[in-house]
Amino acid sequence: MNWSSPVTHHVLLVVFGVLGISSLIGLILSKRATTDAGRATVANLNARTNSWWVMVLVIFSALALGSIGTTIIFALVSFLALREFLTVTPTRSADHAALFVSFFMVLPYQFWLVHTQWYGMFVIMIPVYAFVLIPMLATLGGDVTDFLERSARTQWGLMVCVYFISHIPMLMSLKVEPLRMGPAGPVLFLIAVTQGSDVFQYVWGKLCGKRPIVPKLSPKKTVEGFVGGVLTASVVGACMFRLTPFNPWQAGLVALLLCITGFFGGLVMSAIKRARGIKDWGTLIEGHGGMMDRIDSLCFSAPVYFHVLRYFFAKD
Amino acid sequence: MAGWLTTLRHPIDYRMLRPLAVTLTRLITGANATWVNCEPRADRVRVYFANHGSHLDFATLWAALPGDVRDKTRPVAARDYWGRTRLSRATINVFNGLLIAREGITRRDNPIEQMAEAMRAGHSLILFPEGTRSHDGVIGEFKAGLYHLASKVPDAELVPVYLQNLNRILPKGHLLPIPLISSVVFGTPMLVEAGERKHDFLARAKQSVMNLMAHTPGTSTPQSS
């Protein structure tokens, strides 16, 4: 992160300003809430805000430590996400070797590839080698019950929680210009737009949400929330063009793409949860559920964003 | 492996390893405890009985108890399995385990009497009524020991416990654990009812463990986007 750039100063001012104001509003609301339901809503809101403080501090310390710090932090995020994903999707004891290899070999190696910036291997290791290896190990378990489903679950876990998430720190290896606040800029743009889209959809949904989009998957996602949230986040994205090599209208379009892929990422993860009869992936982050509940939209937007940047904007 | 320990002038007191064992167990299993219609009580003698699918079961259940309750609670383990080597005996000692005979029971070497004695001394017990570890989360039939013990110590509360995912973290026949998240659900304490037959009681006990599956975390958390 380039500390001397005015863009960095603006970003820090805006992010911590917004968080400070949210905490202040939460404090005022908690004093004014009178009904039990009102108090519960405000308590949930404040738990979310507090969790945001922690998440923002973690992200900024990672970015401040540069490429290595960001890689380590997202390796941990990926580990916690994979843990939640495989906890929820049932496997059998015949999958033990495949799961052990996923956690302790595939995951560390993928982030090692991010660190060494060996792009060719980074991009095929999980889709090709891990994809082949997982069912190979599962056959040795000698159990045919739900064989395809079990292999697919482990493969999906690796793709979504490890492969897709590893694209976030890999953004820092892209040779794109100009980067006024350094290689942290595009990472911050991705996280701010995708997460911002979630927050704005939540706010618009609360304000005027009526028609649910897919009530079976996610009763709280409404047409009004979606349109309002996506448009707001895209405009905010366009305003953040200085973090990226984009001009304002490019930034707006890429932000729109991130919002839409992020929205469907959330919906897909929600479908997996509902199929298992659960509401949250875990209990790690207060007010948000588990790690997967917080990063579900990033899973889908990160790889798409990476390749848009690489194809249209990177030098080689 | 632990042979050199016994040659020390002062034998090692395994109790000092207990806090480490608790921390390590919680780290590996990521276990969170849920109490359904049941409070942790250090002043009650109880039998915690649970489904069994992993070597981690007794350690996880024991580590999930609050400290004061845990100090008074002993996991029951099979002597023919856990008594074989010095290392396995040392492990059982760290967890304050009670070794009992599964086979070759005589009047003098009677596991029920041994357990009842520990309970009369004020200890609660952790018991796996299936008698052995099952595969892939299937809960097997309960053996009669729980019924006989309950008849012998009639004022003890029998607490059903459901252990989730431990059979996936460290399944039978595997050496290395994988880092999934497990949970321990404690249910409503029960007693043998007056005139209740052995078969009926054992079926009811098994059902009470299975009913706790619906209370594992994540199944009923309110408010999430």
C-alpha cells in the first residue's frame, strides 16, 4: 500500500469515517429502542458493525503488509471457509484421505503458488490436478455410496473456498497501471464493491423490499433490494476508480459485473445451505454467521474480476 | 514409548497435563457445547451417555464440560483396548479415565460394580452404551450396561449427549484428524421409570440421543442475510 498517495488517505478517511458514523448511529439507536423486537434488531445491527470493525482492521493490516500479508490472511480465510463448507456437506469415512490432502496439501500449495506468482500452475492446479486426485483417493476408500456426490462436494469445496478465494491475493501480481495507492487498490476495490453491494441490498431491502426474487433460497433478497443495492454499489464503484486502472465508466461497469456475480454467488451458497437445512455456515463472526456467510459473494466475483483485469488491463 | 517416564525418581503426575489436553482437544475438534433443557451441574452425580464414532469422543465430551464439572467427571474406557500399552494408559490417566473390562467378567471383576463405586465416590461418568465405535454416524443398539448401572445407582441423572461430526474428524481406522467443526449437544436428564423394562429403557435412551440431532448449531439461528 502506497502510504504517501492522497488516494490512500482518502480511502482510510472514508472507510473509518463510515464505520465511526455507523457505530455512532448504533449507539444512538440502542438508547432509543423501546420495543423488544426493536432492541433485538439494533443489537444485531451493532454486532454486525462491530464485526465490520474487526474485518476492516484485518483487511487493512493484511494490505499494509503487502503481498505476503494479504496471501497469508486469505489463506486463513480460505481454510476457515473450507472447514465450514466441508463440515456442512456430508462425506463418509472413505473420503478421509481426500479431505486430509485437501486441507493440508492442496490449500497450502495453492497459496504457495500465489506467493511465487507461478500463474500457469496457479490457474490449473485445483481444476486439473486436485480434481483428478480427489476421486482417485476416494476410490481407495472402497465405498461406493454416493460416490459422485461425495467427490463433487470435496471438489466444489476446493474450487469455491480455495481456488476462487486465492484469486484475491493473486490480484497483487497483476501488472496493471496506473495504481495510485499501489497493488492494494484493486483488492480493496473488489472487496468494497462486493461487500458494499451486500450491505446496500440489505439496506434497500429493509427500506422498501417487497417482492422476493427467489423466496425458497433467500426470503430476504427482494427485487427492490437487488436493484437499489446493485445500482448504489455500482455508482460507489465508479467513484472509486482511482483505486484501479479503470476510468470512471469502466469502474462503474466492472462494479456492476461484481455486484451481479456476487449476488448469484450468495444465492448459490444459500441454495447449498438450504438443501442441508441450515441457516448459517458457522458461528465465527457475530451477527454474520460463519466465514462463508460473509465471503459467499466474493467467491464468485473474485475470479471473474481477476480475469477481466488480466485480459483487458494487464500488460503481459 | 513412555517407558523412560517410569524410571524417573518421582513418577509423573498426569493430572498436570489436563489443561493442555483440554486446549488441544478443543483446538482439534472446534467443538461447541449446547445445553438443551439441561444445566451443567457440579453438585450432581450424572451419567453422560453418547453415541460413539471416534477416539476423540470421550476427550471432546469431557473437554466440553465446564471446569468444575469436568474435574468430577470420568470417561469410561475399555481396558482390553486402552489398557494395552503404557502410552494408552497414560492417555487415559490424563483424561481421568476409568478402565473397565468388556470381556471375561467375573463377580470380582465386574464393570458395573466398578462404575457404581466411582459414582458413590462422587464422580460422574461418560459412557458409550454402543460399546464400540460405529461407522459413518450410524448409531448402534445400546448395550444393557447403562440400564444395570442406572438400577444400581437410582438417584443418578442420566444425561443423553449427541456428538456430531467427530466420526468425520477422526473416523475409526484412521490416524490423523481433519479440521472440521464438531458439536456436543447435552439433552434433558432422564431416569429409569418405575417398572420400566430393560429393552424399553434402552430404546428410549437411544431415541433421546437421536432426538438431539435437531439441536446442533446452525439449524435454528435467527437473523441472517
